[in-house]
Amino acid sequence: GQLLQGVVSGAVDLDRVAADHGLAPELLDFLVRESVRPSLECCARELGAFVEEAAWLRPICPVCGSEPRYGEVRAEETTAHRFLTCAFCGWRWRYYRTGCVFCGGTEAKEVEYLFAEEDPRCKLECCAKCQRYLKLVDCKEYFDLIPFLEVLATPHLDLLAQERGYRSSPA
């Protein structure tokens, strides 16, 4: 209870707590996040009803303020849109179709797309400006996909990006 409250409020230094207990900081961070994720997802469903999606075109979650974990391209009526899914509470929101979601870079030379030729359903949107990447699932061409599973099933893309010096979005 107190650890979670301290983490949420920013009063607890996870690195220090991990060191005090002989844990890897990444493991403690993962355990804390996963322990509160079900509650946050439930809250996101309730709070999300109050978000005016058409007006929220920011790269952070309108419900909890976290960065996206992955994106999806979906067809709607006559055009395709990009949706982002929050790394923390799981909320999905519409965002601009092109450009880096982390730094806002829009120059064609700044953003490159990497994918496995044998499986183009999931690709990486990599930004040379901030050195970050986001997985992007193509639900426009492959409409029967489960985006979360596609993201989990493509660790080879993460390795490719990391070999080229890019950092991932949060887990």
C-alpha cells in the first residue's frame, strides 16, 4: 500500500527501494506497474467517457498522462487514422497520422519505418531526431489483428531498432 502510494505520488525513489531489497529496478518498476494496471484500466474506461477524442490530439494519454506503448492504423470511412494505446492504463485515442509521437518530428528524413518483409503487419516508426521508436500495427490492411498480441509477437523488431540505436516506448 505505502509503496504504491509513494510511487504514484512521486515520493518514493524506486531505484533506492530496489537497491535496499536487492532487486533490479526494472523488475520492481514492472511489478508496481502490473499490480495497479487492472485498476487503472477500469478507471480509464470510466474516465475515458469524458474525453472529447476529436479535440485531444496530444501524444500523451488523455486519461493518465502516460506515453503510448504502441500505435494502430485503422480505416474509418474513407480515410485511415492512427490510434495510440497508453502504456500505463491501456486507453486508446486518436492521434495525427504521421510524425513522431515522442518529439513531434514531421520531416520525412527524421522518421523511418522498419519492418520484416515477410510480415508487414507490424512495423516500427523510428525517429532520427529523438532516437525513439513506436510499434505500429496495420489494422487497416489486416483488420482481424489483435494489436496487443502483434506487439508482443514481434520482439525481433525491437532488436532491429535497438541495433540501430533507437530506444523503445515504455512497456
